[in-house]
Amino acid sequence: MTAAGLFVAEGFTAVFIAIWLALIVIGFGGLAVGVAALIDVARTPTERFGPWWDNTRQAWLIGIAVSFVVPFGPIISGIVWFTGGRSGLRTTGVAGRPFWGGAPKPPPPPWPPYWGPPAP
């Protein structure tokens, strides 16, 4: 093999190893961010997620848990929690809604719905 061919082969190997190591670091870093977000949501008191009928905490927990089966999901859901949900806790005291949760639900009707006499 010539010197030029050996140089190209060594350069390709170095670039391949650098890209491979970067993907490993991103993968494990994303996993760590996702686990940290899941633990942070689970440890946050329920009252800090808004009204009980809205299920915002449940939407965060299910969304972050499902993100572990999506490629690069834990890093994305972790970033969304720490920049969207957690920042709302700091500014207003109530966690923000995840984008996958949809619009807020209306409050339930008062129970029982009708207190009048029975219809004729």
C-alpha cells in the first residue's frame, strides 16, 4: 500500500471513530437527560401541575416514558420538560403543558348535575 493510501485509510478510521464516539456520547447523554426529567416530574408535587381534572402530570409522565422507545426521544423530551414544563414551575408555580397533551380540559360539571324535582 502506498503512503497516500495509508494516509486516507487512517483518516477515514479517525473520522469514523470520532463520529461513533459522538453518537455514543449523545445517546448516553440523552438517556441521562430523559431519566433526570422522568425523576423530576415524578418527584414534583401533584398540586404544581394545575387542576386535578386536567391530568397534566400524567401527560408528562406518559410522554417521557414513551419517549424512551423513540430514537433520540429521551433527549428531546428531557429538553422539552426542562425548558417548557419546569420553567413554568419557576415563573408561575404551575408546570406548563406538554405539546402532546393538547388543549386544557374544561372543569367537570358540578355533581349532581340537576337538583330540581323530577320531570312530569
